[in-house]
Amino acid sequence: MQIILSNQSKEPLYEQIKNQVVSAILSGEMEEGKALPSIRQLAKDLHISVITTKRAYEELEKAGFIYSIVGKGSFVAEQNLDVIREKKLKVIEEQLGNVIRNSQEIGLSYEELQDIMKILYEE
């Protein structure tokens, strides 16, 4: 698992970690039962505070993406495929909403936007 943090992002570091782990789980890169790095190890690898990584892991656990066993670590939780699909659809809808707003701001027509989507989809 590779996590890349940006100090220029408006998103807090713990949120960046959480989102990248969620993305890795939803894409299948991290499979059910796979161990995550320890909180201390991840903090050391990313050169950030243990408190930050602890917060990211807590958020992931609250959202049901990971579970922790005292003394053993944190692991990827089993995911319900219907729930995963719904979560992915929600992300797509949010991203498309941003795309549509940006398109409207520059006067891009619906047809032009469709053409762009078709080209990108077929790549």
C-alpha cells in the first residue's frame, strides 16, 4: 500500500490517508483480511504524527473498512459488494457534479461534455 500525502491539499492529512486506504480497498488492491501497517509504522513511513495515523485508522474503523484486534493490528474488513457499489456510485455522482459545474462555468455544452466523456471512457 502506497500513500502519498500533500501539504498543499486543503484536506487534512488523516483524511488523505483514509481516502487512499478506502480507494485501495474498493479497487481490490487491498483484500479482505490483509493487515495494514501498524499505526506507529505508518506514521514513521509518512513522517507524520502517530496521532494523525491513529485518527485515520479510527475513521476507517468507524466507516467499516477496517477492524482492529488488540495486540495484533488492523485488518481490511469484509466488504458487502452492494455496499461497495453504492459507495462507488456516490463518489462518481459527487465527481460528476463537480465536472458539470466546471463545464457550465466555462460554457461547455452538454454535447461537448458527452464527447469528452466518450473519448475518456473508451481510452
